[in-house]
Amino acid sequence: LKSFKTDRKKLATIIHELTKNAVTFSKNKTAVLLKASEKDEALLFEISNDSPKVSTKQLETVLKPFSLNEDIMNHSKGLGVGLSLSQALLKQLGSEIDLKWDKGRFVASFLLP
């Protein structure tokens, strides 16, 4: 991977929050995957976990602060701020979270230039 400069505290918080979210909402005893790769002169970070199907509408709401969708998060003890905090920090770094559900996995990814 190429080297890059960014705010390390913000990046650490983003990775921590996205990983915590993936662990919290993964199916029991399944892997949470963290991946970094190069894409179009930027670094792509992906954090994914096994997940029941998540609709496009649900994906749109989970980035809102204090969003607690019972269909997705019925076992959550969180406040619903981790994804929105990560999104706010990424915007400060010139990026944003891309959320998708693909082949049984919930994937949160972002690019850093």
C-alpha cells in the first residue's frame, strides 16, 4: 500500500467505530473482516460482517444520529451514533462512508486520498 497523510486520531476513531459496529451487529461466531487496498490513487478501507439482509431504505437511515432501526438493531445497547460520528469525521477528511449489503455481508467502506 502507498503511504498517505491524514489525521491519525480521526482515522483511529473512524476505524474503531466501524469495527465496533461490525462486531456488535455480526452474527454469532462469524468473522469481521477489515481490508485496506489501493483504488484509483486512493486508499480503500472496508469493514464487513455477516448480516441479515439490510434494505436500501435501512442503509439510508443508519447514518443519521441516534438512528435505532428495530429491524436491524433489536439487540443493540448503543445510542446509534457510531456510524454518524464516523461519517462526520470522514467528511472532515474529504471522504464519506459507503454502506451496502452484498451477498450476506454488511460492508462499510471509505476512500482516503
